[in-house]
Amino acid sequence: MTTPERFRRRFPIFEKKVFLNSCSKGALSDDVEKAYGTYLDSWRRDGSPWEDWVEMLERTRAVFASFIGCSADEIAVSYCASTAAAGLVSALSFEGTRDRIAIGDFEFPTLVHNLLAQEKRGASVVRVRAEANRLAAESYANELDERVRLVPVAHVCFRNGYRQDIEAVVRCAKAVGALTLIDDYQSTGTRPLDVKALQCDFLVTGTLKYLLGSSGLGFLYVRRELIDELEPLVTGWFGQEKPFDFDIERATYHASARRFETGTPPVPNLYAGFAGIELLGQLDPVTVQAHLEALASRLIDGAKRRGFTMLTPEEPERRGPLVVLACHDSQRIVEALARENIVVSARGEGIRVSFHYYNLHDDIDALFQVLDSHADSMAPLLRAGCVANISCSSAFGLALRSTSSLRKAVFIRINRRHHALPAHKMTSRFAQRITVTVH
Ligand SMILES: Cc1ncc(COP(=O)(O)O)c(C=O)c1O
């Protein structure tokens, strides 16, 4: 298998930039650029080669299905995760006593918006709450019972990189007869994924991030046993058994998961998506996972040495391919990094640093070189109610920058004992990391 160094050469951006933002958009490879060219050639040369383009739809469906360990008939090709989820939830019934959807705090907004819209169709929403940047599988277990129809679960949280124990959540949901919908967007392409072993009912994802393809292409996996009974209200001619019969007398859903498709497929994105998945298919997903975990560990170790605060858990099994470092002016830090040709993104009170197989340890060293000159910003913005585990020196700096009322009220826990300390007493004699609670 190719090394990260050799893989990286296929991504021209690395000639000019340190790209650490795959959680937002995967880098463009030569292969994907060439695939766009192939599409344009076909259009220029043949005008309207629909047979070739529909064949590309089927090839993309098949390559993705084999990537996640299911059959092509269990995959609907969509435009994005949102439309995939919209079609799916429109096919679920929220009548009767099983009317609940259990929504965790780490979901991506678009899924939540689609789920909240189901309240108009009789669904009632229960919330599964996170605590201190963690969302334990037990919190799902506490909310699940025979009234729950659907449990959506973000595998990796886009905001803080927390990796959910999806196996445990799927088990809890199964135990009460609820259906599970995994949002795998922040994970697909970074480690092995086998939907049959996972035993989830549905999964949505797309190609624009770690699958190294284009925007405008999403996938929905539907477990075979469920397909027949699901009749989406969001539909269109490509979701029909015989689209090219152009029948306007009746609608007949396709027998496979294609029934969740709607209109003309996004042809250019299929070319790009297919090329991205094929490129990843040349790698061993276990090796990819190990490489990304090593990169994340290097970032976390460096951050800890500097007293920076992570919003992402340290244990490899609870984190994904992105690590979020807290800072109180994330946009300014992102811009400072961009001036040095380092690409990351800001979300809320942190900067997101994310990895793919093309990243090297040198990328992290380059990142720290810039962050070191902004160390004073690398502390969380604490509001009343916040809890953070940070170094004493960060807490000290933080308190000095805070409003006078916050300065008076910093309450720290050292070695499990609580102290109310005025900021000026927080000195380096407390060398260890401390937990700060703001009241
Ligand atoms: C976890 C997760 N789900 C979904 C999406 C995007 O969904 P869509 O393809 O509908 O834009 C994102 C994008 O950042 C995401 O991080």
C-alpha cells in the first residue's frame, strides 16, 4: 500500500499549503480533477450521453456499497445528507404510541431540522443531553423505550470531534425496537465501515469530506429487510420502478433503495465521487485509521504540553479524525493560520484541525509554530455554567482577560478538592491541569 508521503503527491494543494480541513472539504486529487475532465469530454463530444451517465450512477452506487459492506440495492444515491435524510424520515410513520425521535446534542443541524419538521406529522422529540463535551451511550439508553421510533446518531460530532459508541447505541435502540440512523459524514473514509456488522438500519453520508469527492453527492443506506415497507413522500421519477416508461397514471416505487431517489442524478458529482472512492479503495482502511489516530495523538500531546484546552476527548476510541482546540477568538486564529498558508476551520469556541491519509506529522509541527505565537488566545471562552479542564496558567490568563464579575467568581477544583480562588492567587505553583467551573 502507498505511504502517506506518496499519497500526498496526488493532491496539488500540498505544494502551497498545509491543508488540515478535511472535516470541511477533502482536498482535490489529480484523479478527481481528471474525472471532472472525463465528464466534460463526454458532454462536449457526445452531447447527451445519458446511457453513460446513468451507468456512472450505477457504478458509483456499487463502489460505495462495497466500501461500506452492503449490496448496491440497499443504497440510494442522493444530492446531500439532508435530502437523503428527508426522503427517509418522510417514509416513517409517527402515528400511534411509537412516535418519538431521540435527538442527541451532537447531531449536525440539518438532520435535526429534518427531524423537527416531523413534529408536523405527529412525531415528538426527546433530547439526549451531552455533558462537558461528552455524550455517553448510557445517556441514549436512559431516554430509549418502546415509545421511540427513530434514533439518529452522529458517529463523529462535527463541532468537537467526539466519536460516539455507535455499536452501543445501536444495541440499546434494538433492545427497545427503535430504528437507528447513523450520520457517518465525519467518519466515512477514515476507518473501516461495515454496516452489516454494525447492524444499523439506516446510514447517511456524502462524498465532499473524507471520501475525497465533490459536494452535491450523498448516500443513504437502507437495511434490505426494511425497504419494502418504506414509502417515501419525497420522491420523483428516478425513484420509480420504470422511470423511462414516463408513466403519469400511477407511481410505483422501485423495489430497491432506489425508491429514495428523486430526479436527474448529479452527473458531474458522480464522476468526482466515484474517483474519490476508488482512490480511497486503494488504501487499507485499518492503516488509514492508524495513521489518523497517530496524527491526532501528536496534536493532542503537543496541545497538552502547551497547556491548550481540547474540546475533543483524549482516548482514541472516543475521538474522530478531527481535534478541536478551544480558543476565545477562533475566527482570528483561523485567519492568522491562513496567512501562513495553513487551512483549518472555526466552529464556535474552537478551531477544528482534521486529518486524512495525506497529512504528515510535519503539518502538525507547522500548525504549532503559528499557534505558539497566539498562545494567549488558546484558552476557552468561559461563560457562566461552563466547565473546562485546562492548565493553571491558561486559567490565570483567562481570568485576567475576563470581566470583573467572572474574575471574582472563578472556582477551581484541584485534586478533587474545590477552592474558590481570586484570579491573582492562581499562580504556577498549581502546575497541574485544573477544572474550572464558572458560576
Ligand atoms: C455530521 C454531518 N452531517 C451532515 C453534514 C452535511 O450534510 P449535507 O450533505 O446535507 O450538507 C455535515 C457537514 O458538515 C456533517 O458534518
